[in-house]
Amino acid sequence: MTISEKPFIIPIFIPHAGCPHRCAFCNQNTITGTPAQIPSADTLRTQVETFLSYKKPDRRPVEIAFYGGNFLGLPPDQIREILKQASYFIEQGRACGIRFSTRPDTVTTDTLDILKDFPISAVEIGAQSMNDEVLSLSLRGHSAWDTQKAVELLHRRGYVIGIQMMVGLPGDNDAKAVDTGRKIAALMPAFVRIYPAIVIRDSLLHQWYEMGKYAPLSLEHAVSVVKQLYLLFKEKKIAVIRMGLQASADLEPGVSIIAGPYHPAFGHWVLSEIFLDKAACIMVSADVSGKDICIRVHPKNVSKMGGICNRNMMVLKEQFRMTSLKIIPDDSLCCEEVNVHERRE
Ligand code: SF4
């Protein structure tokens, strides 16, 4: 399967299961809205059946994913049991693979031996940063070297590898975040996820925030640094499959989210900024002032070109002083293309 085939993921949350301790930024019970327990065999089957009943009858491959914990940190028998339960759906032909997220320091020849007999479609490593100082200040309890070793082991065994990274952690800055991006890209994962650090209720970061020891990134700053990372990974042909936390009813600003750059459409915002940059770059060298201007983009990018609440249109109009500005969907354009011209009526 290629990454572009976008599987239908059935997420099973196992909050903090297998975690050696709490990392400073983390509170999976709040993020996932799930109590700290591993689902029983019956619960797991019910959860998977429920998700399968929602799935449209398309040909997207189904994968069962275990998130929110440190999968390979679980006792070996428990790992085998969970994988056995999930494999039942694969044997029935109703799912095609299992993926999970795990800490880099749990990827060893011993833990990978446990996986040998199961249909693992991807392993996601929570690297978070490739800067040892940032890792230490965030109380991760592992180093960048652990991530490098884990990815090498996984490559050697032929696994599809995903890497998760964060921006705005304690001690982090833009240069360190971009350096982390470069080091992760050099490890050649198949895909990455980028999360801005958020102050989650009852995390250690929450305490530090209240004590004035930690200040999160602003939303604009987080969008700007994640945009740089997205472009870096894109250039290296590494798929960025998520930017920002998945919006859910459990993630409510002021309730579970205390502070930080959370936006339910964070990834869309980042992509909108990229379209804004493209259009502005063309307009800088075109004579658009005082004219009626059209921007043509592929139909699937109309909302990205417009930006959140049509912000891009307002910014461009203000900056380039056009009489009018309109977006026109044009399916003759390729996906990334932005075409700017004067309106001909
Ligand atoms: S970040 Fe991962 S390892 Fe750390 S506490 Fe959260 S789930 Fe556990």
C-alpha cells in the first residue's frame, strides 16, 4: 500500500498504557477523552465493529490503530493479545493492517521479534524533537539517538515508518524545530505528523504555565514554523499526514485546553498560508494594483486559497490594493498551481 491510498483508520485509544512516566506536555486521558485502560477483547471488537459500520463501501484499506500510549512498552503478553484480537479482523478480510505509536526507546530487537507474526502496516515513532535539551526539558526520558536507532532497526525489518514531532516544547525555538525536521527527514520515514505543543489541563506543562515557567507559541507563530516544516518534508517527498491535534468534542479551549496554538483546522490554516505565499509571490511582480483580479486554483484548493474566514483574500487586497479579487475554481490546473490574471469580461 502507498501512503497516497489513505487508509480508513480505526483508532483505538490506550491512554498512557505502557508509558514509563508522564512526559511534561502529555495528558492522553484529556486528549483522547478515554479513561486509562486497555480495552478488553470484547470492547475492542465492539469498537472496531462500530467503526466498520460507519465506513462507506469504498475500496479504502482499513487499518486498526493503537494510539495514545506507548505500545511496545506494554508487557509482551499483552502486546501479543491485543495484536491477536486485531488480527481477527484481518483474517476475516475486513481490515488489512495494524499500526501503533510507540516511544523510540521501546523499539528493540526483542520487541520487534514479538511483532514478527502479525500484520503490522506501520509503526509510528513519537520522536517529538531531535534536540536532546528539548527532550530533557520535556521530560521525555530518551535521546535523539534513541530515535535514530529505532528508525534504523525498523528500516532493517522493512516496516513502514511514521515519525511524530512537536514544535514549541520547553527549550524549543524555530531553528531547533527546523533542525529536528531536517534530522527526521534524513531518517527517511514514509510519513510524519507535526503537532504544536498545547497546554493540556492537568499536564505538567499546565503547572509550569500557571507558574510562568512555560509560554506556548502563539497560533500565528506555530502556523509559521509548521509551514516551514511542511515545505521541508514536501521537498524530501515525505508525506505530512497531520498537522495539529485532531479536533474532537474533548478538546475544548478553556476546558481541556488551557492555552497554546490549538485550532480545529490547524492543518488547513498551514496549507492556506502556503497558498497565500504563492499568490503574493506572483502579485509582487505583476501589476495588479487598481485592477479586477482573478486567482485560479484547482477546485479542491478553493478554500485553502481563500484562507480561514477568507483571511487570505483580505490580506492580498490590502497588500496589493486591487479593485476586486475573486477565486475561480479551474480543474485544468494541477493541484499545487496558482494562476493570477486580470478579469476579462
Ligand atoms: S507522550 Fe507518549 S510516552 Fe509520553 S506520556 Fe504521553 S503517551 Fe506516554
